[in-house]
Amino acid sequence: MKENRDIDPFFDEPEQKTETENQPPPPKAKPIRRRLSTARAISFTAMFTAISIVMMVLTCYLPLTIAPLVVISLCYNLAYEKCGIAYGVMCMIASVGLGFLCCSANLGILLIVTIVFVPYSALSLFMKKLDYSTLFKGAIRVIIVASFSALEVLFIYLLSAQVASFIDINGIIAYLRLDLAVGYLVITLIAMAIFVCVDLLFMRLTKEIAKKIK
């Protein structure tokens, strides 16, 4: 004899999940970064080298200041970001070597490129994993960049006779009417702030431009 039970027509029985649905979703696969062929890497490196040399020549023979030289450092960063560290180093060496041939009349340009922009780009290679994604990484990168900028101010001050036409620290201190020690400290602090801002901008520009270059 069958047992009678009340059946609620509005009651939905719970759905039974299959074994596949109970499993957690698989982790997202990381995008595979395609490696450039040797021919394309050399082509990109040659293009970045040519642009950097043109910027040197423009600064050397035209009444321009530091702005074109900033593009040189961006070219170096793009070379190693797009093609690899070896090609980035090749871009630096080739541009500086050819720069000596094209801009031998103005050693101040070559000195600024050699003591400021080449070391900064080389430093960026070692700081590639230190981005501003976390507070800890960002703080370490800011400390390194600020220390580097303070060292660069010292080098430029020691070479003031050769690079005075572009960066004259003694002239800036005299214009501000400050003592040598106070003026040097003020310029160093300003240089630290500028370098940190430029580093943040360069890091983002390099990644965005490298993605869009085909």
C-alpha cells in the first residue's frame, strides 16, 4: 500500500549539480608573448637608433634644449621593451657611437646623453619588475630613481663647464640668489621630483607604445 503525501505544486525541487559544475573554474591562462623574429627585432632596433641620432643632431645644431634628448631615453626603453635587453644595449651603443660622429662639434650633448639618459635607460632594465602596481614596489622604485637623480645632479655640477649651455647649475643658483649649499640642495630636491614623475610617465608610455607598434 502506497503512502500518501502532500505534494506542493509550487515547490521546486533543488537542482542537482553535476560533478563538472561543482568544480572551481579553471584559472585564466596568461597571454603568450610572441617573440619577434631576428629580422624584425633588428629593424625595430635600427628605427629606434635612427630616431635617437636624429634627436641628438636636432639638439646639437638647432636652438633646442633637453626636450629632444628625452625622446632618446624613450627610444632606448622601447628597444629593450619591444626587442629585448640585448637589442636595447645595441641601440644605446650604436646611437652614442654614431652620435660622436654626427655631433662631435658639441660635446655637451654627448655628455648629457652619456651621463644621464644612457644610465637611466640601463637602470630601467634592472627595475623592470619594480613597477607602481603595489605600494612596496613603487616605494623601492621611487627611492632608486631619487638616489639616481641626486647622483646625476652631482655629475652635472662637476661637469658644469662642459654642459653649461644646456644645464647650468651655478647659473640657476645665482638666479635664485641662494647660497651654494642651499641652492644645490633645492636643485637636487627639484631634480628628484622631476625624475620620479618622468620615470612614471616613461614606464607607462613605453608599455603602451610597445603594445601598439606592429
